[in-house]
Amino acid sequence: MDDVHKQAVSIINSAAPDVSMFVAVTELADHVRKLSDDDAALRSQVARRIRDARGLSLASLADHIGLSKARADQLVNKNRPTKEGTEP
């Protein structure tokens, strides 16, 4: 991934400085942000799956994945699937 990003940056840097370069950088930043958001959601999902598969309490999950209990709670409750008609 780093190599792809470096290639994109190199291409942008080698282009003539104009509005299209700014648009390209903006699109790159938006794409990277989306990937980061997707990865954060996946991380939360995996934390929930570990907890559920092993029947762990939040404290045990926190110890297992090396986080505080508060952070483990944030992870398992972030982007949590909701029942129809309820808020996350």
C-alpha cells in the first residue's frame, strides 16, 4: 500500500501545477480517509467477533487484545449493527 501511495504522490508531484493537481490530491486524501474509516469499522467488527467467539467479558477482551477496558468497550460498540428502527 505504501508503494501505491508513493506512486500516486510521485505522479501528482510530476504533473504541471494547476487545479487538476489539487483535485487529484483531494481525491487521494478522500480515498485514504475512506480506507481508514473502513479499516476502523473492520477492527471493531473483529473485536466483537473475538469477544463473541470466545465468550469474553469486556475486561477479558481488553486483556486479550492489549487495550484498556474502556477502549475495548468503544470498539465493540462502534459501528455496531442495530435492530431495525433503533439508533446505534
